[in-house]
Amino acid sequence: MAVAETIWDNVKQVFVAVVLALIIKTSIVEAYKIPTSSMEDTLLVGDFLLANKFIYGARVPLVNWRLPAIREPERGDVIIFTFPGDGVTKYIKRCIGLPGDTIEVKDKVLYVNREEFPLPEHAKFVDTSMNGNQNVKPRGFGGMNSRDNFGPYVVPPNSYFMMGDNRDNSYDSRFWNSVPKDLILGEAIMIHWSWDDEKYQSPEVSVSDPLSVPRLFIYNAVHFVQKVRWVRLFDLIS
């Protein structure tokens, strides 16, 4: 009897722990990995970050209710959201425009409500000429928008205009318009881990090569100190 009670107590504890973990993950804080360079140099490929899902109104698991928001998204927030194009993929960009804002890009310079929007501290333009000046692509055929010349565009109600800090290499609202509020998941708050796989690129893993997994493990263990971006750990995102 005592053994059965002990097992049942352990099962209950594990169940409670799993439920709490799911609630925290889906409603309060969640971890994300940066897979692309669109937010360089604010966020780098291989950064692992934590997002506050509570601030904009977290969704309650299973019933999909949204709790009251602490505040609405603001210009300059680094936001994680579901890509409107497929409703599945998670994107991370900087919020540039709020509902009703007029967005315009003229020769790479961003204007919000006819005022120049300041560049984030680590934003960059990588499309340059031989002398280092920024190359500017003209408007598309027939006056249509391009990456470097966009708008004017008025952000729809309950929507937000997003752009990457790596302005020349970001697939963002200039190409697919705004993000509805219902697709916003949370605000990026801190880098908790950062792994650089470019300096010492990990060997490939192959199903046909059973030794590829231990080879990968050994290689990363040997170069562990060099591959971790120690200075980025626990950096707050701004």
C-alpha cells in the first residue's frame, strides 16, 4: 500500500510539474533560436533568447483565451510573431509602425508619420558600393515599391509594421505588409545562450554514417570555449 501511495504521489508531482511548465512556456516565457541574419547585429544567428509572452496578453493553453495585456506593442520593441504568410513560422522583427501610422522609406531612410525614424544601435546596411556608400535600388517598374523605396503606407487597425535591423537583408513588412495583433506572441527580452557555428563549423551529420554523431559531439566539445559567444550571454535586448 505504501509503495502504491509513493508511486501515486510521484506521478502527481510529475503531472503538476509538466502542467506548470506548459503554462509557463505557452503563457509567460518561451525560448527561441535565431535562425537568420535579418536582425543583425542586434541578434545573431545562433542566439537563443527568452521572450515575455505575458506583456501583450498571453494566451491561455487549450482554451486559447487571451489575457489582458500589460501594455500594447510600442515602436522599437523587438517582437516575436507568427508569420502572416503561412500562420505557422515564427518571425522576429522590430516594431516600426503602430495602427494608423504612415510608413515611408526614401532611399533607405525610414520615416514614420513624416519624421525620420532613428536607426537602432546595432542596425546595419550591407549593400554598399566599392567606396562604402550605400547602394540604393530604385522604385520598381511602374512606380511600385522596392526594398529601398517604400510607401507611403498606412498601417491598418489592430496591426503593426515590422522591419529587421539588417535593413538590406530582411524579409519584412515592406514585402508582406503588417502583422495583425492576434499573431503577436511576445517581446524578446534577453539572450540566454549564443552559439557561433561559423568560426569552427560543425561537421555534418549523416544517416548513412553512424560515426557522424559522435564526431559532431567530440568536435563541438573540443571547440566549446571558442564557439560560445560568452560576451552575449544574458544580454538584454533593445
